[in-house]
Amino acid sequence: MLDTLIQHVCVVDGSGRPRYDADVGIVEDRIVVIQAKSDVQSDGARQANRPEQAKQVIDGNGWVLAPGFIDVHTHDDTHVIRFPACTPKISQGVTTVIVGNCGISASPAVLAASPPDPMNLLGEQDDFVYPAFSDYVDAVERTTPAVNVAALVGHTTLRNNVMDDMYCAASVEEVAAMKQALSVALSQGALGLSSGLAYASAKEAPTAEVMALVEELAAYKGIYTTHLRTEFEGILDAMEEAFQTGKHGNVPVVVSHLKCAGAKNWGRTHDVLALMERTSATQDVSCDCYPYSASSSTLDLAQVTDAFEIKITWSERMPEHANKRLSDIAAELGVSLHDAARALQPAGAVYHCMDEADVERVLQHRLTAIGSDGLPNDPHPHPRLWGAFPKVLGHYCRERELFSLEEAVHKMTGMSAARFNLRDRGILREGAYADLVLFDPDTVDAAATFDSPIQVAKGIKQVWVNGQASWCEPNTAVTQNITRAGRFLKRGCV
């Protein structure tokens, strides 16, 4: 007998293949039967799909049933444990998050003081309580968050563990210690290594330092993801560095949140994507992207400019200025933009630093997967935290017609699972895990805005994680027991 039968749905299976109408049956945590309406059913197949043969029957109303979305670029490391409901993610159809991006990870971490920038994006010193990667795995499994969690190890985190001064290159002994820690984490299930070479705490790391760490990945079939050394005018050189690093270690490379930042850099995605396309002929290279023309991170003096709007999301020293434009704060204080930024630090900011045509160009590219890059600890977050995936489906797919629905879903599911070697995830087929999202393709969209960023997405009807109902649209007629069923996913493991 089926545990759940989801009837009358349009299946978009995550592979990129055409959609089809079907009924889908679940037993425990797996999809066990998919009965396409066009199939010539045997008596046995008909019997297996009769409603009375399922403990629970859901009428899909002709809506789309797809694999749960995989957010390949998050900073949810500590959030999935401190706030395991994971409402910003599960409410938009995300069933798996990949943490540890941009060189910062909650584990393996040892902090003797407040976390340095940008590790402070993940929480306070008390939130870094996982000296071994296995400690973090255990914490996730004990907590059972609403979503599955897979994790990278951050280069900056490794540096913090072994270096007294991170504003220089690591010594031979320090590199050896980092390599050992990375190898242990990989053996305990880490996906690979991430770097954030644009940040001051890693900027002085020479290419050779990162290459030495990447050497550890191949034996574990790991992956290297990188927040490039710069996303501004020097982006092509930064991409070349990333690709050479991956080539040195013979591992796949993912360029994180690919963009051409800064007004002087607008339009250069033609060159950036051409370089990635050429390199892909001989190397496994790709990127992720979020569907917005504004970025968000810590407040960086190097990015302070009057060429585009900068909005403050938080400030430790002057919290009353959160959710204000930096230019307005400077005028209020009677100082320059840079002096205002210094007065606010440590702080976070949203930078309206991209051209919309560049964003669309990157989103469309065949090697681009979708990641939110949301910052859950921001009191006034970028709307991508709550709306990235529905915005792709609503605005960019349905309204802008950048790609088909099948391709949009593939960029959020099958492509992502294959890239990070998450077996039996990201695909809707018999035998795969029942991570599923049911949505209305005519209404799905982000509700979050820059002014009101904490808003549940529109059109996400229901979400299942490992076969368990984990989200229902508010005020829906569907009644089910909602439960948290997320797991820690180790690379390549079921």
C-alpha cells in the first residue's frame, strides 16, 4: 500500500525532458510508482494506483509536481540548527540546502574570539561549536531540520583555525594543518572546499595556497566552489585563477554567484560567459546565480561608491540605521559615504551593483544553476532569502520567457544534484527520494521585496521532504500533518 498518492499532476521531472501528466505514489521516503496518463496500464498498475490503496490521497489539481529545489548556494550553516523550521527555504519549495559557501563554514571551526568578517555572517562566537565536521553532521541529524543539509568546508574557516594573522599568506606548516583538517572533513562527508578570496580575511592567500588545499579533493570526488578574488573589472583574471586551481587538483569548479559587479563592468557577461564556455570544453566548470541585480554581504569599504545604491541591512555599532540607504545615513551624520560606512562597521549591506541584462544572460546560460545566497541572520534580509526560486519560475520563466519551465526546474534540481553528487535527489523518478514540490505554474512567484523581504512565496502549494509533508500553502484546503524530515546528505551517499 502507498503511504501517499499524489493524483492529477503535471510532472516536470528535473531532467529537462518534456512534462507529462501522471499520478505519483510514495512509500516511506521513496517514489515507488509514477503512472503517466498516456501509459497503457496493466490491471496490476491500475490496482496499485486506486485511491483506496493509498493511506493518503492528494489531488494535485493539474498543478506541477517537481523535485524539491536544491539551493546550491546558502549561508544557512547555523540557521538550520538554531531555527530548524527553515521557513524561508521550505516555503519556496527548497528541500535541500548546501551550506559552507564563500569560504565560510560553521565547521570544522574553532573560535577564540568573535568571528572575523565574513564568518560573522553565520552567527556569533557561541554559534561556532563544531570543532570537527562530524560534530556538525551529528548536530544536524539530532535537530532534524525541515530541509536536507549538505556542506562544503570553507577556506577562510580553515585559515581561522590555524593562523594568528589571516591578513597574510599561510606558512608551509599552516597549509599542511589546513590540508589535514580538510581531508578529515572530506572523509566525514563534506562535499568539497569553498573559498571567498574577495574578502580581506582570505585575500592575501596566494593561488598556491588554495591549490595545495584543492589537491585533497580528487581522492574524495570533491568539488571546488569559489567566490572569486574579484567580481569587478578584474573578473576575467579571477576566473582564470579559479579554473587553473581546479585544473591543478583535477576537480570540478563552480563559480559562486557569477556576476559583473560595478557600473564600469556592466555588459561584460558576454566575455565572462565566453571564457566559461571555452574552458568547459576541457574542464568541468560551471556557475551558480541568484535572480536579482543586487548583491548582499558585509559592508565592504572597497565597494562603497555613489555609482549605485547601497542599503544597510544591519550594524552592530549603530543598529538604528538598519534598512536605510548609506547615502541617507551619511547625510544624517554629516559625513562622507566612506566615513559613514566606517562608523557603521561591522555591518551588512545590499549593493544594487549589477545590470539586469547581465543577470538574465547568466541565468540563461546552460552551465548556470540557481542558488539564493540568502543571509538568514540579517534582520532586514535581501529578498532572495525568501523568494529566489519562485522568482525564477514566475518572473524569469513565465513572464520574461528566458527558458522553458522544464529548463528552469532542471537548473534548480537535476543539474544541481548531479553537480554536487547528491544521489537520487533532484530527479522525479521511481526509486528516487520523495523530495517534491507541488506548485501552480500560473501564479508561482516571489512575494518578498526589498522593502518587505520577509514574505512567503506565492503559488507553492505543498512540499514533501523524504516522503513527509513538510509545508502547505497558508490557508490551503489541504490538511496534513506537517513534520520536519530533513537529513544530512554526505557526498555521493544515499
